[in-house]
Amino acid sequence: MKRLGHLYERIVDYENLYNAYLNARKNKRFRGDVLEFSHNLEENLIQIQNELIYKTYKVGRYREFYVYDPKKRLVMALPFKDRVVQWAIYRVLEPVFDRQFIYDSYACRKGKGVQKAADRLQYWLRKLDRGRKNPYYLKLDISKYFYRIDHDVLMGILRRKVKDQDVLWLLEKIVRSEDTKFGIPLGDHDFEQERIDGVGMPIGNLTSQLFANLYLNELDQYAKHELHLHYYIRYMDDVIVLHESKQELRKVLEEIDIFLRSELRLQLNNKTAIRPIRQGIEFVGYRIWPTHRKLKKKTAKKMKRRLRYLKKAYARGEVSADEVRATLMSYLGLMKHADCHRLKQKILRDFTLKRSV
């Protein structure tokens, strides 16, 4: 593979920085930090440009908070200035890295996404089901993926793909940011983390999405070119493999487990399983069969809970009708791709907005 060069000048180009600013402020233009940055826009962009050119740039201090989607996760948000830098990097590197990914990798890629991944898997299931051979699926579940990404391994991957030393300097600044020590949650129901040097990516960073996809692209290439798996699909760290033989999938699982441990320093957890496809496959928020698909129970419960909260928040005057409508339309779009007519009718029948007097 040809290593990539002459990228840094494209990243620090003023026009790229300006477009990165437009990307970073999208849907956030009236937030305080965005307004403050925008007030002296040209001066701030030139400052970023000079810091990158003269290698004085330092990653800002992360703001930490938790989200519950679908379970409690630690999210680390950068100051707006650093988000502009990340967009400047992403705009240049994402297109060139994307060309190296396999077709059936669907997360954080233009023209891909959840629905395309679900459609592709269901197409394969129908194709195999016509053979009447009752095939099986292997579902890989990587333990605490974002928290276990190894910085040394990641930088090794980046050095194999990028020869521009200035770009590597900047990427290493972000990967090994002094303000961040990630690590592994102490248990499935314990959200305190043991902070460890050299491990983990912050959930919430734009570059984390790119790095996480690039990291598991190593597994994709191994699965396709070494194991020669045809029915292999990945959405971030959610991987499904289909095969007519259960015994063959057991061999595949063993090979992949060795590869993950030795090459990427990752581990599979006990949710990894081999089952017949007639049970349906949980993937990207759906349970998928050859003949139909439904929303996962967790997805439906989360949706109902969110809509109940929005109704109460609207009644208290905390959210606008437009915000509620945007969320509702998003959920209706999700349900449009599943067999859940009764659920949709119940939600629409019960969903009325009233302001408290």
C-alpha cells in the first residue's frame, strides 16, 4: 500500500480551517464558546494555523460528563478551538482512509450507516435462507472497545499509512494527549474507571471515530484476505459473520480471537456467540431475520422512555415543539425500516403535547 504524504499543508490551509470551523459550529452556533470564537474568527483561525505550522499546538483540557445511550458512558468533550483542529484533520484524512476500508464496514462513513448495514445483512440472510441449509451466525463482542484501544498499536498503524511526519506529529499529540488517561471500567455496572497511560480513546472526539474505524480495519483486512470470509459485516465494534457450518465458525472465532489479542491487544467478552440465524440477529438496533426485522427490545424501551421525558419537558417549557418534533421524526424514520406497525400506532396515538398552566 502506498503511504500518504503531503497532507499537512492541506490541513493547515486557511480555507480548510475555515470550513472546519463551519463543520464544528453546525447546530451549535449560538452556544457561548462558539459565539466567543466566532467574534474574532479570523484572528482565532490564524492563531490555530500558526500553532500548527510552528508546532506549538497543545490539546485543550477535556470536559467530562456521562451519557446514558444505551448505557452509562463517559464522554470527553474538547474546547471549541480543538474541535476546529479535529475537523481540519478529519476533512483531509477521512477521504483517503475511507478508500482503504472494506465495502462492508458501515459506521461513520458517507453513504453507509445503520440502515445500509441492516439491509446488507438481511440481504445475505435471505440469500442463505433460500439454500435451506439453516446457516449460523457468529457475533463478535469486543470488551470495552474504545477504552482498550492501545496507543502504541494505533500509532504503528498510522505510521504504516502516513509518511508525512508533520501529520504524524499532530496525530500523536491527539492520541497521547497529556490531559487524558483512559482505561477500562472496573465492571459492567461500575462506571468508575482505572485510568491507564497509553490506552483508550475518548468517546465524543471526531478523530476517535476515525481512529476506531482504522484500528478495526486491521481485523477487516485479516478477515477478508487471510480468512477469506465472504459474509462478514462490521458496524464500528459490532461484527457479524455468517456461514453454513457451525464448526467452521468455531474455527473462525478461534483465529479472530488470536488475532485480536496478539495484533490489536483486544479481547472478546462472553457475549460473543454462535447461533442459528432462525433466532434472529441483533445488529445496529434491530433484530433481523431473513423474512422481517423488528426493533430490539432495548431500542424500543429507550425510545419510549425518551419520548415520555420530552412530553414532560415540553409541558414544563424546557424544550420547544420543534425539538420534540425532530426527535419524533427521527424515531419514525427508524421504525419505517422495521416491522413495528402496532408500536408506531401506539406511540402516535399516545403522543400529545400540552403546556402546563
